[in-house]
Amino acid sequence: MTTTTAGLQPSYRIAWGPLIWIGALHAGALLAFNFAYFSWSGLLLCLLLHWLTGGIGICLTYHRLLTHRSFAVRPAWLEYVMTFIGNSASEGGAIGWVADHRRHHAFSDQEDDTHTPLRGFFWAHMYWWMRVEDQNNHCDAYYDRWAPDLNSDPVHRWLDKYHFIAPLALFAALYLAGGMSWLVWGGFVRTVFVLHSTWLVNSATHVWGYRSHVTRDKSTNLWWVAMLTYGEGWHNNHHAYQTSARHGMAWWEIDMTYLAIQVMKFFRIAYDVRLPKVRDAETSLSGSPS
């Protein structure tokens, strides 16, 4: 269990900023029950922006590019544009997201795991960001330990500090272009959909599903989470090969994020795409989907 330098139990505080913001997003999403705000164009925007902000912004950029460096992009400034898109998902700045996720891999399913399932499903799903440890707050010391590469980049530091600009700008653009329908569906509903889709990787894929590889944690492959997260639900594969750009290994494990990386590679935007090595196959089990 995490302890302070004095050997005491860690102290926690309520993360009021994220709690108020994400609570407001959930309240805004409830407006979708008012049929006056429904439109087919708003629903289409919800699905399209779910893919853009969640699939490209979070799964491809925050996770596979920035956290694990499973591929690189050219020109170099494109990484910042993609990070700004990730900001639009309302999951915080990239440096904090990457730091938390790298810590998760370092202590996966142990007490020091950022969203350890040992504290229950709800903690792993979303309670972990509501109550944060004082000693592991998103400060420079924490960033320097878990994300020194990003924290040493002044552009990434700016994007992390002002991450709220992207979602606010997107919400304003949606309202000006399509009124309340676009704001409710393309803004609030889409954001809540992205948040819970992402959180299911932290919770559901450490509880249910099948295992294809021997890992020191309880990560699983779960098909319906993979569908919601463009391939992130093949989580046991990912924990076995953390730096691999490809998470879906078997023919039935559809990985839309890896397909997007392949398209980027075709147009020479992505390069140095990393994949599992043949010698790593010794970790495989005789697992099959269930």
C-alpha cells in the first residue's frame, strides 16, 4: 500500500475541479431526454466526434502515441494537434493522463495502481479520479517521475495546463453551428459516452473476459469494450505487449485504432510502428473468445 515518507497511510482529498466539470457534463447529457433537442444530425455528430475525440484523441494519441510511444508521427508538430484533439475528450491534459497510465502499468492490479480493482469495480471505473492522493497530485514531481519526456516539452506543458480550452471551444462551435441539439448530442452526450467507454478499459477489462497471455495482472480481452473503444478492449494483449501499436492479435480481435495507424503509415504520417516480436510468443495461452 502506498505510504507517505513518514510511513503513514496516504491522505486523500476530493478533486473538486474534475468532479464539478464531469458532473456538469452528465447533467447536460440528461437534456437528451428532452426530445426537442434531438436531431439526426446531432446523433451523427455524437458518433463522429466519439470516434474523433475518443478514438483518435484518446486511444490513438494519448494512449498508443504518447504513453507507450508505439509509433511516431511526422511532421513533429502533428503530435501537438492530435494532443489538442485529445484535450477535447475532457479527460484532462495529456501529461497527467500519461503519468497516471504509466503508473497503472507499473503497479497493475496492485494497491499502488492508479485505478486498482482491489478497491472495487466503482473505484476502478471512475471513483479513482474523484479522490486523489495528496502526495501523488498532478504536480511537477509526479510528472517528472512518470512522464518526464512530456513534462520537459514546453508545448505539451502548455497544452496540459490549458487543456480545458479545447472542450470549451468545441462546445461553443457546436452551439453556434447547430444550436442546442448539436451541443447536447455532439457535446454533452458524446463526452459522457467517451468518458465511460474509456473508463470501462480500467474496470471491465480487469474483471470479465478471456486471457490470451500470461501477465502478472488480471487484465482480460473483452470484445464489447473493444468495440466501444476502437480496439482498447483487447487489454490482456496490450498488457502482454505494452509498446505494441496493435492490440487486436487474433483474426476476430478487430482493432480500429491500429487500422487508423496503418492508414497513417500508408500516407507516411506514421512511422516506426512497433509490433510484438516473435520470440515474445512464449507468453501466449490457448485462450479463445467467450
